[in-house]
Amino acid sequence: MSGLEGPAIDAASGAAKSLVILLHGYGADGNDLIGLAQPLAGVLPDTAFVSPNAPEPCAAAPMGRQWFPIPYLDGSSEAAMMEGLGRAKAALNDFIDAQMAETGLSADRVALVGFSQGTMMSLEVGLRREAQLAGIVGFSGRLLRAESLGDEIKSKPPVLLVHGDADQVVPPQSLPDAKLGLEGAGVAVETLLRPGLGHGIDPQGLGAAAEFLKRVLA
């Protein structure tokens, strides 16, 4: 079993035919995103939701969690960041495997939805798994290690990226940069830039995510 754990919500219909794994941002925890399950369930009644807590206490926000250190926020080194990323990738892969084993769902019935650092993890892990996931949704994040993706990619699930053009935490330019890197590796990418939105998720972005997930999990 994976060492990660966090809040979960069963499928509204009572019988899960698919699973959405919600990955929170830096300094938050699984409770931060599990609330997305309620509005998404209206479109995805046969989908269960789980929102694992990241594996480490957050150096810059001790009450929260982090997937890996961020040097410009917590003073860590680039080496520490990469070591943390490696640990988080292993933990998340184990978690996905454990969820699939527990639910009996195949990879094409599982989608990742990330916010900020959770988006970075979704793209880093989801594209390097042998069995292709149903899809990946990334809010307000960016593509890490784009230069390595072409050599390391193992599957190409469709991706939806949503970003606010007023984001002061993760620059809006991260959206076209990620799109370029993903398409260069042969990944089908949809994007939505939300005018006036800062570092967050708005109803329009969530609605786009719901429709994307409904399509890829159909």
C-alpha cells in the first residue's frame, strides 16, 4: 500500500466506474481540493474522488504539506528540490497503483486533477506511467523538466490546462510554455486562459474541467 492518504468521496451513484485523484498545491493538504468533488459529481455521478496529502510537511507553511521543496520559497537547494521530487513521484505512483488495485479500475478509468504544485506532479508522473491514464487536468501550474519529457514519456493521456491571466504566483506564461512542451512530446493539449483570475480556480475553469473529464472518462 502507498504511504499517502487523504480524504475521499464515493461515487454519487454508489458504484464507482472511474476515479479522479486530486493533487493539492504547495502548503495545502488534501482537504483543500476534495471540495471539488461535489460540483464535479453532478457531471460525473459514477466517479469516486480521492485527494491525498503530499508526503512532506511544508517548509514554508508548517501546517500544510508539500510534494517537494521550492528553493525560492523555502531557501532549499536545487538538489534538495530534485531529491524531493523523486520521492514524491515514487509515493504518487505507489498511491495510484494502490488505488487501482483497491477499486479494480484500470488506468483508462483514472484521471489526475492538480492545482499549482499538484499540476506539476500530475504532469511529471502521469506522462511517465506505462499504462495510459484517462486524462490530466492542470490548474495554475507548469510543466517541470520539459527538456526531459521527450526521452522519458511513456504514455500520452489528453491534457487540459487552465490558468488565470492575473496569476502572481505561477506566471500565466507557464500555460503556453507547458502547451509547447507537451505538444512537442506528442500530447494532445487543450488550454483555457481565464481573464482577471489570479492563482485559483473559478467556475468557468471548473466547468471546463468537468466537461473534459466527462469526455475522457466516458
